[in-house]
Amino acid sequence: MVLLLVPPLPDDMTSSANDKETPSPVASGTTSSVSSDLTTSSHRQTTSETSSFINNAAGGGASDSEGRWYYYLTNDGAKRLPHYQYQGADLSLLYKYVLSPLAAWLVDNVTPSWLAPNSITLLGLAWMVLSYVVIWFWCPGMYEANTDLGSASAYAVPSVIFLLNGCAMLIYQTLDNMDGKQARKTGSSSPLGLLFDHGCDAFNSILGSANWIAAMAMVPGNVSDLLGTEDHGNIQSKSLLSEYFGGDAMLASLLILCPMVAFYISTWEQYYTGKLVLPPFNGPSEGLAMGASLSIISFLWGPMYWQGTSLADAAIDRLDNEQFASLQGRVRNMDLIILASIIGLAQEVFFKTFFVTRAYGFQTLRTAVPNLLLVSSTLTMIHLDQTLLLRIPRVMMHLISGLFTEQTAQLMLDHMVGEDSEIRKRWCLFPLVVLAAVMTCLSVPPAALDQTLLAYTAALWVYIAFKIRVQLYEICDVLGIWCFDIVTPHPKRLSRDESAKKEN
């Protein structure tokens, strides 16, 4: 479902970070620190030599007037951040007449005024993480719900886990619409809200894709490799789409990557145009609703419904045309979902690329290189090793998710602070490119490849955890707010207020 990829947007053309409707030019209100560590006790004075060293190591850091240093934010970036204004609009009728009124009613009648908007965002993500973990437990390889595999599927997967995923997606969608309205209600809109919301949406992409693969009982590889025999009679061997793209391993990769590419291309467009207008049919509204419906159908009719060919066969029967008779029994219901995602992505990429390059030149394409490298390297590795997603499916998905989340969130931050997005700073992507190149030239033993990818994934997420913590701290310090607390005044905000009183 490629439509799920685009970041959610507000009703108005000018909207703020968390608020998604009305930005505050200077971060008003408060939002919270990541943890109690991120308080003023962790601030420290630095000498000019230390600041210089840090600036060089970080590729350009920043130091505020009180001597505090920043590792990721530059001086100019720290000055621009409080004045960032978000522009966007959601033209979806579903959002306008159903989703937005529902979220507004819940904020006005249920949500307490002390609850931070970012806490609402995080709560929505927690539901998706819960659903992902439950499905991971029952379907570690994502194919366990496929009852045509015989001994490869040694136990019955309870269909209720897919109902949980459908509900989690709807809850996530509702809370994602509520956080902006809560920010407006409490006067706590800030640029931090946009970045936090954007990062959560980027991370959620892999959760939704993985759960869809499991809900459709898809085998992310060749059934013959899984069962150890070519004579398995599985519908996979009859699928035209699987045959065209080189197997279900490639189709699973496309289900994972399509939402990510569409999400990134929307962020890339916003980076240059400064605004993002969602069409009447878009991912955050209709896409999420359709994704939830997919999981609920798996709960009602079973995951094997998507392995059947009933939808295409019924359409072929109605056409009553001999030219399409050869397609009978060769187009799975799942194939239609994947095909729609590919077509939707192709349209999204073509039009956005055309309009941005026409308005801002072909040099804008350099900013899309990190995502292009991620996609091409991933597809190359899985094409060369069709059993990769059968051996270590979760490791690969977590690796892809980490790289995608890091590059997308950084692109959004670069947009917010008005700085160039440099390819060389996406250094954590380079090992993947190198691995893909090595696999192209040499035969890599599966065990060695699996161990390398596991170590790479673990190191990547340690780095991302550090980066998230430091960036959130720095942004909170610049804006004088907390990330998850809108009640407790930030010391820097108090200091500014006292200074203003003295001047008056």
C-alpha cells in the first residue's frame, strides 16, 4: 500500500510541527526532554578549544550565548530553528469529514490539557510496536500463516493477531491526527513536534510493511528453497507477477521499500518547496484505512485469502474475453495489492520529480541519492541471494528501517534549519553499498553474510539511539522546551523570561 507512505499533514496551508495547523514562529509552550537526564544538569560550559574540537569532529557544531555546545546543530541552524514555519494541506475528504472531526472531538472531550502532544504521538507508535512484536512472536519468518507449506508451518497462527494490527493502525492514525490538535489546544506547537512526528512515521513504515507481509501469508522467498523441493504445487510458482519480478523475495522487498521511497520523495519535495500538499486520496488518510482493512480481512477470511486468485478470476470471468483466459489462476489477490503499490509509487515519483526538477533544477536530485543507494543496494543483495529474507528476515528489515529512518529524519531536520543535506554525512549507509558491491563481484558465504548484517544492524541502532537522544536534547535546549512535558517550565525558558523582565 504505497499510499501509506506520505507524512500526515494539516487542514491548512500553514501548519506547525505538532499542531499540523498553526505554527508558532518561536517555539511557544513547552514540550519535554527525552528523559530526566536531559535537564540543565547535563549542560556544561566549554572552553574555546573544546568547542573548536567538537565543531571539527561533528562537521560543524554550535555554541549558544551561555557556552553550551551542540554536536549536531550548527550556529546558523540553531538560530533558524525557532523561526521555522511548516506549510502543508490535506485535501482528503475522509480526513476533512471523518478523521479530523473525530480527532478534534477526542482532544476537546477526552484528552487532558497537561498531556504533551509528543506523548500522544509516541502512544500511537507504541500500539504499532505492540502489534509488530505480537506478530513477530507468531510469525518470525512472516510466512508461518501460510497453511500450504505443510511441515514448514508447524503450528496454527491465531488470526486475532491480524485484528490487533488492524486496530493498532486505526489507533495510530487517530492519535497521529490528535497530536497536532492537542498542540494547538495547549499552545505548545513547536518545530520539535514536526521532527518527532516525522521520525515516528518513518519508523512506522517497516512495522506496517512487515505486518502486511505476515497478514497476507506471503513467503519472502522461493517456496522451493523453504521446503527443499521443486515439486511443491504452491500457487507461488504460478504467479505471473512473481515470475516477472524474479520471485516473491523481490516482491516482499518491494512491499517494504515502496512505502519508504514514497515517504522519502515527499520529504525530498518538502525540502525544496517548503510545503507539502496531500491530494484528495493519500496515504495518511485513505492509505492507513486501507492497510487496516487488509489486516481485518485476514482476520475475517484468513491470511490465505490473499494467496487465492478469486478477485482476478472474477474480473476475468466478467470480461469474458479469450485474451485474458490465460491469466485465470495466475494472479493472486496479494499480487493486486503489490501491483497497486508499484503503480502508485511510480506515479508519485514521476510527478514529484518532474515538478521539483523543473522548478529548482536537476541538482536537486543529489539529495535523493541516499534513498536511491538504499533501495538499489537492498534490491541487489536480495536479487543475488534469494534466501536472504528466509534466513534473517527481521535483521534485514531492521537494518533497512534504521537506514531509512536516519536519512529521512535528517533530511527533514536539514529542511527545518535551512541547511544543505550532504551525502557524505550519510556514512552509515556506506557499508550496505559496499556489501552489495562485494556480493556482485564475489560469492559470499551465507553464514558470513548473516553475521555481518547482524553486527551492522546492531551497531547502526546503537548509533541511531545516540543520535536521537542528542538531537532531541539539543532541539529542546534551543527552543527552551521539554519533549514530553508541557507543564514544567524549561530552565532556559525561565532564564529568557527573567532577562526580558530586566530589560523592561
